[in-house]
Amino acid sequence: MRGILIPETTGPGAATHADDLPEPTGAHPWADGERLLVDVRAAAVAFPDVLQSKGLYQHGTETPYVTGGEYAGIVLDAPASSRFRPGDRVAGLSVWGAAAERVLGIPRYTVRLPDRMDWADGAAFFLNYATAWFTLHRAGFTDGESVLVHGAAGGVGTATLDLLRGKAKPSIAVVSSEVKAQVARDCGADEVLLTSDAWAARARELTDGNGVDVVVDPVGGDRFTDSLRSLDVGGRLMVVGFAEGSIPEVKVNRLLLRNLSVLGVALDPWEKRFPGYAPELVAGLEAAAEEGRVRPFIGDRIPFDRAHEALGILDRREALGKVVIEF
């Protein structure tokens, strides 16, 4: 079996092709013993895969391991009790192992793919859209609220904007360049602001001086305080990740004075505590895909013979939307 191996946690540069990997056996460690084996047609990488390659991800696995946290492909093996059958077109989260010809899936984090979605779109689907969906759920977002999205040309950012099409009033994207601004517009942003400008003040101007209802932040770093300043009274700041690299701190008096909330977004611990949520999430994502409401933005489609380059694109912050490996 071919795959992209991380032999040691020294960063993306350690990624290498391997042609003699063993076929996956048993079940994924997160699958509660339920074996779901998938023939991979496309895989995707995200920022957590970069962190894993550096030994910095809380859900990492021991080296050597196959990289790639997402996949799309055809079910080869599933138990009789599963809702999946051999031959089903599926996509899902694997956390690791997807950048290979076979992967073990996690049934609760697996969706059926409609025929209208190709394999690359499928590989770009689950993680970003599940994160965006869960973020809006945690925020208590309702149609007509205003939402500001950081990192709006990245994977989670583009998925969030896509889900907000016609719902947020307005959706405001914050990006670092004009190239990324166009990506955000293509993904449905009503307004686009550059990080080099006074984006927090502009966000207030775009909302009649009040501020936005929700900020979605997968970036972190030094923009955190300005994110709080950009919120309306009662606004919610959603902490999705720290792609900028540093973890910000908040002075809680800022929360007190404007009745603000800062909420973390981590799907797996929520699903473990409230196990009915994963089926609800999966059903919502499958319905959105079937209705044609899911349009993943793929910035890089990389053939397998160059797949070892995929993590470096993310590590250098060159990615626009999703980075997909095509088999």
C-alpha cells in the first residue's frame, strides 16, 4: 500500500513517500471497535496535520504514521450493524492515515457523498464544514445576525462563509491580502476587510456602529483584543484555533463591560459528553451536500507523486481554502 509517512515529529519536511505500508487492520482507535475500511480516492490535510508532524497536536499518534486527517472514497468493509455498506461513496475525518490507498474511518464522523460531489470536494468537506457547522451551533447563530470571520480564505473560513450565504447580515471576512480577499468574496462574503486596515472599526461601521454579533476566529494571536472590540453588546467570540501560532489571553473586564462571551469550539469532547450530537451534525451536513449547498474551495490539488509537499503549503501559510491530494 502506498502512503505519505511521517517517520519523526520534526515538521512537514519529514514527510516521505512509502510504497510498502501494511494494510490497515482492526478498527480506528476512535471507532469503538467498529471497522470501517475505505478505498481512498482523495485525501486532505489541514493545520492539525502540520501540528501533528511537529508533535504538537493533542490528538496525535505515535510515529511513524501516515499523515492526512480527511478522505473521500469507497467503503470496502463495514459491519452489518453499520449504516454504511461496501460500495458507498463516503467522506470523513480520520485524524491521521488518510494520505494512503486505504484508511480506517470513524463512523460517527463519516458522511455519505452525493454523486454530484467529486472526490476532491468530498475530501475537502467534512472537517472544515463540521467545524463551521458546530461553531455556528455553539454561537447560537440565528439568521439575520452579523458574523465576522478571520482567516476567511483558509479552510474553516471559506466553509463558514459558504454556510452563511444568504443567512448572515452581513458576513464580514478579514484577510491579509487582495488575493485572499477575492477568495472570500467567491465564498460568499458580503464585505471583506484587510488586516492591514482598521478592520475592527470598519466592522462596527458596517453594523451601524454597534459591532457584530459573532466573531469566528481560527487564527488567534494579536488580533484577539480587536475582535472583542468589534463585537456588539452581548456578542460572542468563537475560539476555533490558533493558526497564527500564539495563544491570546483575555482581560475579563472587557467581557464584563459589554456583556461579551468567549466560547471554545472543540467537536470531539462535545460529542463524547453529548453523544446525540454527532448524528445530528452528520445528518445536517449530508442534507446540505445533497441539496447542493456545499461548495468547498480547493486552492491546491496535488497529485500523489507530489503529496509530500502538501503539509509545507500549510506550514508556510500559502494555502487558500483546502489542500487536497488526489490519487
